[in-house]
Amino acid sequence: MTQVLLIRHAVNDVMKQKRLAGWLPDVHLNEEGRQQAEALAERLAAIPISAIYASPLERTRETAEPLARRLGLEVQLREALGEVRYGEWTGKSLEELSKLEAWRVVQLYPSGMRFPGGEALREMQARVVGELEALAAAHPRQIVAVFSHADVIKAALAHYLGLHLDLFQRIVIDPASVSVLVLSAFGPRVLRVNDTGVLRLEPEKEAQTTQALGGVPAAEGAASDGADAPPGTEESPAGTSAAPDQAAGA
């Protein structure tokens, strides 16, 4: 049995700009994001974590570093934990992308979407699940921390929950949140999803989500994880229909 802490990176400026960060280089945490990373390290410092893994992108590494310093561990980088490869969509504004016909494919039929010049969402899901299984095999009866991106974490959780990829936007993953998996030879268990240590009820955000699901583009409400977004703003196109503030990619 291995316990896996799936942790989304903290806030950055690309998220605030409502752009799809993807694999853009030099996307760093802003001041708010650095504070989130330090607070996350404080929350997790007492947990007996054996290893820390992260996406190679700067924003995930920077989120992992405060915890690594506290625990005296190295941040080990894994390509398969990286953000969705959005290809020609990388760096573009969510408002611009929301006008494309392919945007609706991402919202309504994500398992059928391949980003132009990039990868398919189903390929992303397969690579991250394969990587998590490999990490579990390498750390039996241990706890590992895995720092990644909102859509990647959502896709992994959907797999282990038995939820079809076309429904993965129902899962919300906020910046610096922790989701907990147990992986064993007898099957997975999802113990916790999107834990930020704070209970927040946001009626306005729920209204935006309802509007988006009714067919209205949610780019305006999408925050950044496409650049990585604060609660309610993600940077990925896949995140916007279910949680406007989670726009994916950041």
C-alpha cells in the first residue's frame, strides 16, 4: 500500500492573466503563490513523507521546494507529471480560445480532444496514471508527495474514482490543494479531494459554473490553471466548463 499526496502548484501571474500556460517556460509563483507554498509546507511538515516528485515546470518545483527544505528531501522531477501539452494553444488567452469550435469539444467531449500540435487528453491521463503506478511500486508502504497541475490531477482522480474522462471536469482542484490516494494490490482508494484546509462556500462561483454548463463560454470566469488558477480560476480549457475559476494550463 502506498499513500500518494496529489498537490497542485500554487498561484502565478499567468493564471491571473487568464492565459493557458501549459508548458510555457519561466512561469513562476507570484507573492501569493509563494505564501501558499510556505503554508502548504507548514501543513504537511508533520507527515512522514518519504519522497517528493514534481512536474518539471517551474511553478510546480517552486511549490514543492519549501516542503522539501523542511523535510530534507530532494525534489525529483518527472516528465510524466507535467501539464497537458496544449500545442498551438499554449500561451493564448482563454477569451480567444473560447471562440473556437474545438473549445466546445474540450468542454463536452474531452476524451475526444487532441490539442493542435499537442497531445490528447486521454494520452495525458494514461501517462499520469502510469507514472503514479510506477511511483507506488517504488515506494511500498510509504507516503509520497506528487506536485502537478489541475487537469492532470483531475484526470488521475477520475481514473481512480471510476469516472469517465468526459466527466472529469466535475472535479475541482484549487491551487496548493492536496488530494490523497491509496494505491494497493487490491485496488485504489480516494481518501481526500481538493483539501485546502479551509471550507469555502462560493455562491457566485456556483452561478458561473451553472451558466457555463448551459453552453455559455466560461472564459471570463476562468481563472488560471491553465496558468494555474486560484480557486475558481484554472488555467486549462478543460477546467473552465466545470469550474470557471479553474481554467487550465497555468
